Amino acid sequence: MRRRSFNKFLLIPLLSVIFMFSGTRLLRAESGPAFIRQKLGKVEKIWPGQSLTLYITLYTTTSFSGSTRFALPEVSGVLVMENEDRPLLGTEMVDGKSYIFKRHEIIIFPLQPGPHTIPAFAVDFSFQKEQDKIAKQSFTTASIDLKVLAIPGVTARDKVVTSTNLQIKDLWQPNLRSPQAAAVRVGDALTRTITLTAQDLPGMALPPLALKKVGGLGFYRKAPQVEDRRNRGAFTGRRIETITYICEEVGKFRIPGLSVKWWNPKSEILQKVSLPEVTVKVTSNPLLQKEGPAPAPASGSAGFTWIWVTLLLLFSTLVFVLFRFFWSKKKFQTAKTEDHEKELFMKFQKMAAARDATATMQALLAWLDQSKNGGNPSTLEYFYTRAGDPELEKEINSLETYLYTVKQEHKWSGKQLSIAVQRARKNLNQRQSRSRSPNLPALNP
């Protein structure tokens, strides 16, 4: 009985010591020379495309040195980026001590409904110690779980913009909607510029427009221009699509209208902005009419025949010299271009292997611009159409769907996309090699 009583009374102070030690360790974590705190901005509901703010606050009893570095994670279906505005500086009392704090903002954009987890990431910064010494400190944030709601009335294939204000401008040059618009003739070029501007959303989160080709009109789509404007943490995203139509035939052509759905997270109303269809009436162009047979040349004096022969020889010699010069220059530039093309393609493969959807799309577009496999200007549609590879089209559409549509399942594969693009690159290069004439004269005969 005595032994049991002794053990019981011995256990109570032992637990007290452990508890006091643990409390002291936690107190040090937030009352030492430096520590951090994190806080997610309060929101009642989280919708796809809605902006969330994660506040990371650094504390030190002395002063900060240098800039803060964040090892931001790459999360499938979520954009995580640092607000580039200057951090907020101030002072605060913590446990009776005066601290200097620096508050940063990390912007989070979930693009798909469902549960998402922002994993823990490192925060590195430096502060000044005694005797002007600089101390480097590294902390790790806590992971964050998000529950993103599905937008009512939206299917898995719909492309929806989440914004408190969406504006679309549709400009034509020449202005086809003007009653005083000049007549359009065969050979004329029509330039269409569509600008999407959204509040509280970065430009890279705006989806591409579903523009279609029209028979009788050439279709050339320029690489989209994406812009971001920030004002005190607020985003204004912009995406500019430029399309050029070439009038190839005489007739009346209808360019279909299009619509963009957008969800206002404040009013919780699903809205739609529509652009009406445009009718193009193309007439014949007298300047492109075929000319009749040229009149027979009049017989000239035989005495001037030798002059024409001499001029022809001189002209041929000049052409040959210029040909060798430009051929050598072109060969050097081609080799340099091919090296850059390989570097860009390797970067694309690296991003695809890392399954970074945003970086993969950017690297793919950069490689297409350099290789010209996507046309001029380059487009993904031109690339897979020219390659004639249904699997390539499927993988590119999967990447676009993953980036720009609201869906429930993850169907994008970086490995399959890389294989399909590599196969198309090889086939297009072989096709281009076969199309070159094998009878070009040697540079150094």
C-alpha cells in the first residue's frame, strides 16, 4: 500500500515538470529574437477563381536585413503567388516585449471545386543581432485545408470567370459594325481584338476564347497577351486575344458570336456576357483579276543583243554571290535557332515532368513561337492540326481543360503530353526535311 501511494504522489510532480517544460518551449517559439505568424483572410464561402489572402507576419526584436524568401508550393488546381507590393511594417507588443513586424501577403486562387491542401512551405529571412551581426532564420508554415464550393448551374466543361466585375471589348479594324464601313474585298485583312478585364483575378486565370474558323476566311490567331495590375493587393487581370481574318473568297460569311460565363462571388449570381455574330460581305477585287495575254514583243535591233547578254551575265553573277552569302548566313542563324529551340523544348519537357500545368503551358507556347510549328503567330490549334495527331489534340485539350475549366476530376498527364509533343516535333521535322530540295548547289564546290 505504501509503494502504490508513493508512486501516485511521485507521478503528479513529474507530470507538472513536463507540462511546465513544454509550456516554456512554446513560449520561446513566439517570444524569442524572431518568429512568424500566419493567418488566412476570413471568407464565408470559397468559390473557384476567388482570391484568398494568406498573411505571413515576421517578428524580430531588432531589425530586418534583406528581403524575405518564400518557397511557395505548386498545387494542382490552385495558383499560389506572392503579392509584389511592399510589405506592411510596424511594431507590436508580444508577451510584454516590443517587436518590429513585417507583414507579407500570399495570394491564393483555387481554380477548381473540391478539397485542396496548401502544403507547408519555408519562409527565410534575416535580422540583425548584437554587434551588427546578421542572423539567418528559416521557419515552416502550417498547411492549409480549403473546401472550394461548386458554382451552381455550371457543368464540368464550362469555362467560368469568377470576378466581381467582368468587362469585354470587341474591336474590329476596319469597324464592320459601323454603317459607314468601307466595302471589304478579296485579299483584305480584318483584325479583331477581344479584351477581357476582370477584377480580383490575375490575367493568367482568364480562359481562352472558343473562336472558330470560317470557310472562305483565313484565320490567324496571335499568341494571347496576358497582363496583371495590382493596387494595394487587389488584382485586375487582362487577357487580349488578337485574330486576323483574310478574305479569300467572294461571298457573305458569318462569324459566330460567343459568350463568356462569369460568377460574382459577392452577389452569388451567374451571369453571361455575349458578343453578337458578325457578317462579312466580301466583294471581288479588281486589282487581283487575271490579266489577258501579254502582247508579243516588238523585234529590236540585233546590234543590241550583246548588251542584253552582258547584262544577263552580270546579273547572274551578282545573284550567285548574294546567294552564297545569304545561304552561309542563313545556315549559321539556323544552327543558332535550332540550339535555342532545343533549350526551350527541354524546358517544356522538364515542366511537364514536374506536372506544373501553368509553367508547362507557358513553356509549350514559348517553344511553339521559336520552332514555328504553331504557325505565325503560333496557336495550339494550328500545331495539332498541322501535326494531324488526334492523341496530341487530346492531350493539349486536357491541359487547357485542367487550367481553364471547372471540373471534378484530374485528367491531365504531363508524361502523355510530353510524349505526344515529342512525337509531333519529330514528325514535323522529318516532313520539313523531306520537303527541302536535295539538289541545292554546294557552298564550296
